[in-house]
Amino acid sequence: MRYYWPSAHRDVTKYVRECQICQQCKVQQLAPAGLMGRRPITRPWCVVAGDTMGPFPHSAQGNEYIIIFMDLFTRWIEAIPVRKANARTIRKHLFERVFLRFGAPEIFHSDNGTEYKNNLVDEFLTERGVIHSTIPIYTANANPVERVNRTYKTMMISYIEENHKTWDEHIYELTFAFNTAVHDSTGVSPAFLNLGRNPEIGHSVGRKEAEAALIAEEDEARIAWAIRMENLSGIRDKATENSQREQERQAQYYNKKRRDVAFKVNDTVLRRNRILSSGAKGIAAKLGRKFRGPCKISKVLGSNVYQLIGEKGELVEKVTASDLKPYYGKSSTAVNDERKSAANDVTSDKLSMNSNTVDGERATKAYNKKKSKNTLENKSEEARLSACAPRLTRAQAKKLEERTKDMSESHTAPLDTSKARSGRPES
């Protein structure tokens, strides 16, 4: 018996796509997901980011770490050498070096280090109405201070000689140099955007006398300063435009090798499995499954950041789009699904029977249509051959008919076997 399966290709593709082991083990041969977004910041000290550098060699002052706070609008940084990088140290210097000098920001951005992600820092920020934003794990490039750290380390290396324990002797000079240098993104120095002037360590005698001649009286000095402050607002607007233009340029270059992916709330996804090798446990990272899950997206935190929940509703860490891929679960009408109840099995069987009946009817119609087409083709071929055959006269036709009749009678006449047995002719 022959069978016809009209949706075989679609069904097999669906079955292979929904294989859970295949989804967890195979990597998508696609460009990394997630495009570069923008950070709209409108005023100084609105968003502050923090990070920790170290540990460095134990210095003469007993320091081993550097805490860096950065204003994302002006790019002004505060660098503090410390002995320990813990929650109390972060809270103390964040309050003294940022809150008391420039005011409380709206958002404080940090990584997931234990010195930042703890109850002590969270309570300190919550009491002052500051939102604590943390980057997803395994995405160090999401913290803008990381780029500052690289520049700062280069400056430190230039000043440190053979004795690496003197790394903290020039921290404040390096910080001053960073804040007074023109930034590529804004086009002006962080100090000018933050203070309205470029601080200098000392003046030459001629310059000091020239400034005294230009601003001789106190009223004139106040007027000049007011004009400078008015101009500062325009300069900050221009710096914002330059920064946005630079972000667009970087995004255009970055997005050439990325693809746009937008997950929605309640989408089921798999997240990348960050397994570590362990000789004691007999685990090799290369042999582990590439993805784990499935999980559901509970909240969209940004253009590329999502909050996940597990199968039991437990909260999972924040994940970027580059560490996610869609999960294809088995359909509710699948046959032979061991996880379904008996009622669902009966329903699935009925649906399968109906589907087979419909497929059978389609196959029968297709066969009859093909048979009818072949019959018409045969009839047309016979008509064509008869039209091409030579025509006979009446006499020829009658003679042919008689000959055909004689041949038919000779073939249908009974055979007399008596002569064959005797082997003699009849006398």
C-alpha cells in the first residue's frame, strides 16, 4: 500500500527545530544579536558610573585599589586610592566625593561586583532616591568606566618606573590631567563642562597682569562671569550634540557586524550556559551544552537587556540579547508526547486522524485528476493515429473483414487430439 504525506518537509523541519537537545547544544550561525543603543543624558551629574581597578601591589601608603566615579555627561572623573574595595569604602567615598560636592545623581551605574551589589550600598542609594543600575554579567563593555580604566592605566604606566609599589603617588596629578584634557566625544574638556573654566596649576606673570588689566573692577568681573555662564549653557548643548554624533558614528561602525533582535515580554528563550571546567567534578567547559533553559522574559530593561524568570518562576539574572536565542517548544497537538494527559492524547489522536483523512482525500483527488488527464491524452493520441491511417475502399474493407473472421474462427475451433495420439492419418 502506498501512502502520501503532503506536509512531510514542513513536519520534519518543525520536529528538528523543536528538539530540545539540539537547541541547547547547537550554536546559531548568525551575526551576534543586539545593536548599539544610545544614552540620552541632558545635564551634568545626572548619571554617575563607578568601577574599581586593582588589586595593585601594596604601596607605601597601604593602598591596593583605585575607585573611579565618572559623570557620563561631562566625563569628569574622581579617582581615589584605597586599601580595601568593600561596601563601606564605596559608600563612604561615593557620599564624600560625589554627593557632597556635586549633588545626588538620578542613576548610579555599576557592575555586579560585591563591593557595589550589596544591601549597604543599595540602602544608601534608595534612601536618597537614587536608582542603582547594574550591567548584565559577562558584559564588561557595558560599563562606560571600563574605557576610562584603560586610559588611566596607560597614564599610570608612563609614570611608574621599576618600582611598581609607587603606583599611587601620582593619582591626583593624573586625575587633573584627565579632567583638563579635551575629550574627543564632547569637543571640550570635562573641567570646562563641569566648572565653566579650565583650571590651571599656575600662571605666568605676563598673563596674570593681562587678566588684571582686562578685569580691573569687581562689577566687571561679575558681568564677565555671568556672560561666561550664559555661554557655558550653549557650550554644553554643543557638547551634547557632539556626543550624540559620536555615539551615532560608533553605532554605525558597531552595528555592521550585528543583527537587530527584539524580544518581548513572555517570550520563551534559551540563555548562554557559562559553565566552568572543574577537574574535581569531572566537568569540561568544551563538552558542556552551549545554552540552558528554557526561561521567560519578564521585563524589558533596555534595547538589549532583559530580565528573565525560570520555569518555576524564580528570578534569573539580567541577560543581554547576544546571550539569548529563541526557544521552540513542542506544539500542543503533537502525538506521542509523554508529558500530556490521557485526555490530551485522545484529542491529539482525533486531530491526527482528521488530518490523515483530509490528506487521503487530497491524495485521491490528485490521483483521479491525473488518471483523467492520462485518459484524455490517450484518446487524443488514438484520434490522431486514426486520422493518419490510410483509407480503404469498400471491397478492400470487406475482404479485410472476411480474413479477420477466418483467422478468429481458426483460433477458436476445438482441437481434435485423436490424430495426434495415433500418429496416423484417417483412412
